[in-house]
Amino acid sequence: MKKTILMSIVALVVSFAFVSGVMAEQKPAPQAATTQETKLEKFSGVVEKVDEATKDVLVQFHKEKMTFSTGEHTKIIEGKKEMPLSDLKKGMWASVEYKKEGDKLMAESMHVSMPKMPEKKENPSEKVSTPEKATPSEKTPGTK
């Protein structure tokens, strides 16, 4: 009986040592790197410049300007359709989701649209008056 208990204790100690050694070798994934990769920032403004050679897009909102680098992974979406970088034009409104990679701002997605044109209201002072035609009863003197 003492021999069975002693063997059970030895087996328990050996298995505990084995499991501890295996768990010590496993390293937890670095959390800082994964949270930084998934953290996307947003910026919205008007497209000021599209450089197809470097695949950079300059977006401005008021006085703040940001240049975003695009790549194969960048999705440019107008409405519900995806569009190529070559169709992106100056003056379009862009909402950019990006992440920082070193000193570059890498665009993950760009939702773009043409800016809404303000309705032009007619100003009564700007109306050009056209001369009205005289009716036959309003003949000027000296005409037949």
C-alpha cells in the first residue's frame, strides 16, 4: 500500500515537472504589436493631389494636410463600387482609414465621393432685364 502511494506521488511530481517545462517554452504573443496593427485612425477631407507614380494621395481639411501612401491592399470605394487609384480626382471628398508604419501613413481604405454642389439661388438684383416688345397699340410717334 505504501509502495502504491509512493509511486503515485512520484508519477504526479514527474508529470508536473514535464508540463511546467513545456509551458515555460511557449512564449505569449506580443500584445503591443497586435493592438498597434489593428488600430486604424481616420481622417476626412478634400483630395488635393494624386501622385500615381509614388501612389500617394494628399488630403486636406481646413489647414491640416495629410499624405497617405496606398498599395495593393488599399481599397478605394465610391458608393458601393471599388475603383482604381487612377480614377481618384482632385476635389473629391475622401474619408481615409489609415495606420502608421514608421513615418508613413498607410491607407487601408478610402471612401470617396464627389462634393455636393451648392444650389445656386437667383438674386433679383442680378437678373438682366430684357427690353419688352412694344405692342401694336404702343407705336412711337413718327411711325406709321
